Amino acid sequence: MSESEILEEIKQAESDANAMVEQAHTDRKQAVVAAKDEARKIISAAEERANDHAAHLLGTAREQISEERQKIILQGRSDANKLLETASGKIDDAVDFLLVEFEKVVHAKTEADE
């Protein structure tokens, strides 16, 4: 093999090596782009699942609050009705008491005027 042939083979080997390095860089860039794209998809899917879960929890909490509110309203109405019944039952007693006290005052006034 002649010296020029050896130099030509060396140049070809260097050229092939450079091409392989360039291809490796290109492959690496493509792999990084693909990995970033896959990561974005994974993050997007995770965010969507998290939002769905949060919406579900919020809906459940709203239902519980609504049920509790309804229970409180019903209990309040029941308590108000009991108070009304109790107060209604005491009206007659209060009127009788006031009449007796009024009569005492009237009699006392009448006796004082005599």
C-alpha cells in the first residue's frame, strides 16, 4: 500500500468517524426531544387526573355540605316548632297571671280610694 493510499484511508476513516459523531449528536438531540415530549405528555396526563380527582373531591364535599345544611335546617325548624308549641301553651297562663295581677291592682286601688 502506498503512502497516498494510507493517507486516503486515514482521511476516509476520519470522515467516517466525524459522520458517526455527527449522527450520534443528531440521535442524541432527537432522543432528548422525544423524551421531553413524552415527559410533557406524562405531566399533562397527571395534571388532568389531578384536576379530575380534585373536581370529584369538591363535588363530594359540596354534597356533604348540602346534606349537613339540610339537616341543620330541619333541626332548626323542629326546634322553632317546639318553642312555638311551648310558648303557645304558656300564653293562657301568662294572660291569667296578668289578669290576676291587674285585678289585685284594681282592688288595691279601689280599697285605697274607699
